Amino acid sequence: MLLVETVRKSGLDTAISAALAPWRKPRAVHDPGKVLLDVALAVALGGDCLADVAMLRAEPDVFGPVASDPGLPAH
């Protein structure tokens, strides 16, 4: 929770989203900045592969909506 609040309070989440906005595809479902932060949080929590983002998906009250694994419907 400390990491999530630090990201929010510092404005890092909106800054990364704004920086990556030019590369967002018009039909993209997920914000690339949020996806990047989710991966960074998963690594900070001990994850070592992209599939470990499932740790975040298991706690939506803490981490909010998390992008789906490839081939699965979005949450």
C-alpha cells in the first residue's frame, strides 16, 4: 500500500501516463502508464515475470484495475 500511495501522491502515475500518451493506440483499452506502473509494482513485490502482475489483480481494492493477461478479457 505504501508504494501505491507514494506513486499517487508524487504524481508519478499521471506523469508516466502523460509521457506515454503519444504512443497509446487509439483503440487501446488500458493506459500504457498504468500498465508500466503495474509491472513495476509487481517487480517491487518480488515478481520476476509479467505473469506476476496477477498478484496485483488479486487485490483490486489496493491496486485498482489491472490489465488482463494476453488472450484473456479485460477486467
